[in-house]
Amino acid sequence: MKVVLPVAGAGMHLRPHTYTHPKPLLPIAGKPLLSHIVDDLIQAGFSEFIFVLGYLSDKVRSYLLSTYEERVTLHFVLQEPRQGLAHAIYLTKDHFSEGEPLLILLGDTLLQVEWTRVHSATHTLVGVAPVSNPSAFGIAEIGENGRVLRLTEKPLIPRSNQALVGLYRIQESAALFEAIAYLLEHRLTSHGEYQLTDALDRMVQQGIPIYALPVRYWLDCERKEALLEANRTLLDKTPPPLPTDYPHTVLIPPVYIPSSCKLYRAIIGPYVSLGEGVEIQNAIVQNSIIGAYSRVRNLLLRESVIGGDSFLVGRESALNLGENTVIEL
């Protein structure tokens, strides 16, 4: 089964980091967000991927080719202009024969799901999870035996708290592409974009069976706080080995620290991920991500995401800095 990964978005909520880096390549727990997703899919048995590129597409394409070209089959489609998720999926239709099933997984979503059920399913599945603010998501109304009764994108008055989490296992691919074509032909948008939720709901109303697939956990890495939560979750899931060559530094696991980092008279952790060549001196760093070749001195740093090549000197702060930043606090 081929996997479609839409990664065209500009990551507006993660600025300033996404001014220079596409969101899928932001580092979390030792590697880019997109690598965590692709590696999980490869481990789950998928070997052919179609990436829908857009913002900073050359960087994403170059990274994927250099990292995965010899391991799996890669295809690339450019979404320009970007007109929503349904439009992005429609651009991949030439990669599928009629009736061929496909898997769609958003390129900024980390989740844990029963992959054997995804592989063995004979009908369409949509990943769902309960949320406290359903008006912010696509929502599934679910009936008996988990069959979906209706799908609505960001409803003003939600009739369910089951959010669509960005995983769609499509059995009837021809019906999906026909539903999207209908939206495009009639210019039926929601919230200014062509929504995959609307296309899937059209399939539901046509009587095509779609079922809910509960996920075990789900992280939508759309904002700084979500990145930090994802960093914590991934470090807990697979704690990296703790380095032993920093005699003047206290390391509180779990932490990710490359061997090229220089640490002196520091307390690092828990839940800290450092990029290559980071230098930290006379500082305490907790629950933070620090990009490659940044330097931190005389600072108490918590709940922060720091871009690469930054130089921080000062006092306790909670920051959200992009690359090539110099500040003194």
C-alpha cells in the first residue's frame, strides 16, 4: 500500500523557526519530525511514499532523497498554489490505479496505531481520538460498530468530541478522487480551503462504509508547546543512552546529547534534545530543544525551542527563537 504524506504547509504557528526550515524538518528527540513519521511507517511495513511538497520544497526533497532513497521508493508532487488538504491529495491521483487502496498520514502528526488493522482492513478507516475542543478539528460522528455517520470540519456546534487525527486508510481510492473532483469543480471550500473532511463526508453520504480507528496517542506538532510535548513523548518512548564523558555536568534523563556537544558546569534535563555541536556552560536547561551549533551560557532555560547557530547569555527565560539569533538577557 502506498503512503501519501502531505508536507506542503508553511508552518505559520511555528514561526520564527519555519522562516528558514520547513516544519517537517524541525528537530525533535535527535532527528527531524518527518523522520520519526517515516521511520515508524517503514517499521510498520510500508515501502512506497508519495510526498506532496510546497513550502521550502527543495529542502524537504533533498533531505528525503539523501536519507531514504536507497531504502524505499519515493515520489514527489508539488502543490502550488496550496489550496487545502483535499487539493493536495488530488494531485497524487495519477500514482494510483483505479480501486487501489492508499494510506494518508499528515506530515506533522505523530501517533501510535494498530498497524496490523490498517494493513488488513477491507474498508476505509479514519483515525480518531477524543479532544476537549472539538470546534478546532475535523470531527467524526460515530454510530454502531464504529461506522462513521458524518464528518464535519471545525463545526461551530460539535455533535461529537472524536477528532480526525490525520490518518486515513482509504479502500475506495477512485471514490475519494471523484469526491474531491466534485469539490474542486463546484468550488466547495470550508474555511477557505478544499477539505479532505468534506470529500470523505460526501463518500459517507453516498453510502460508502467508513469506520473509526481509535489511536493510542496522537501529537499534532503545530505549535511550540506541541513540539516540546512530542520531544518528551519520544524521549520517554526510547530513552537515548546517557553520555558519560561530561564529568562537570549533571545529566537528568531522558536527554538526547550528540557526542559533538560541549557541556561544562551545567545541569541538563530532563527532556532536553540538543543538536550537533551545541555548547552549554554554567547553565541549567530543562524541557527544551536547542538547535545545532548554538551556545548557551549563564542561563536557566525552560520550556524553550532554540534554533540553530544562536548565542544566549543571560538569565531564566522561556524563549521561541529562530536561527542565527543573538540575544543578551
